[in-house]
Amino acid sequence: MRILLPVTALAASVLLSACGSTPAPKPQAPPPVAAVSTARMAEANLAPASASLVSGRLALVPEAGGVHITGVIGGLPRGQQAAFHVHEKGDCSAVDASSAGGHFNPAMQPHGRAGAGVHHAGDMDNLQANAEGVANVDVHLRGVTLGGGGSNDVAGRALVVHAAADDYRSQPAGNAGARVACAVIRVVR
């Protein structure tokens, strides 16, 4: 019995020392959602991607509850719709704009239609090209900010035009086809 006691005490000592190890670090929380934009204006100059001729110039200004995007995009298929999204990375360097990453989605929601239930923060309605292949952009992107560094900040991210219309339900990107134009959102004031 005396032989077992020291072995039992040793085993208990090893077990207790294992319990005293340093706890695993807590995962870092994402930056808080910013309530107010800190920038007054940004621009996005769309350049062709995927061998398209689509290009345009857009202005972004903060507004109550979001960001207002205006401008003109040309080179689109005449009379057709094209998907238009904010993407997570401000990188348009890849020929097919794949470097812009997926849709901007800080709340980790499924893809959908803005204003109609859950959706990515970067989901917007389709652009409508006229008979000349030009779309006039007038979009109110809700729930995001321009500047401030919050998880919902679109400054420094990319705007992407797709070859096809967004069906607003296919995951993860609405079956919108190739990326035909890309621009980084750059704060100018």
C-alpha cells in the first residue's frame, strides 16, 4: 500500500499541473460597427476586367444610414442588367478581378437582395443598361459607412460589375457571372 501512495500522489501532481496551464487566447472580436462615416467623399474609377470594355466613374458620399453611390458606367451589354456589388478587398490587380475577394459581408449573412431580408452588406440591385450600354448609377447602400474603420466601412474595398444579372438567391454571389469591371473605393476628402 505504501508503494501505491507515492505513485498515486505523483499522478495527481501531474494532473493538477496540467490543469494549471495557460488558457487559450480569446479570439479577437471584429472591429465595432461604426455608426458614423468619417470621410466626406470617395471615388471609384472602374477599369475593365475579364477582357471587357466596361468602365466608369463613381462618387460615394455618406448619408443617413449608409452611403450614396452615383455615377455612370459604360460598355455594358445594351438593354441588359448587370450585377453590382461591394467586394471585401480593395484589390483589382487580377485580370479577372478575382483579387477583390468575395462580396463584402462583415455580418456573415447569406447573399440576397438589399432591402428584402438578409443579405451581404455589399449586395446592391442590378444595374440597368440603356440602348447604348450605359447605366446611370444612383444607389443607396444601407448599413455601411465611408471611413471610420468599423467592420461596416466600405472605404478601401472594391466595387465590382458582373457580366450577368444577380438572381438575388444563388449562394454565394447570385450567379452573376464574370467580373467585368473593378474599382477601389478611395477616400478623397
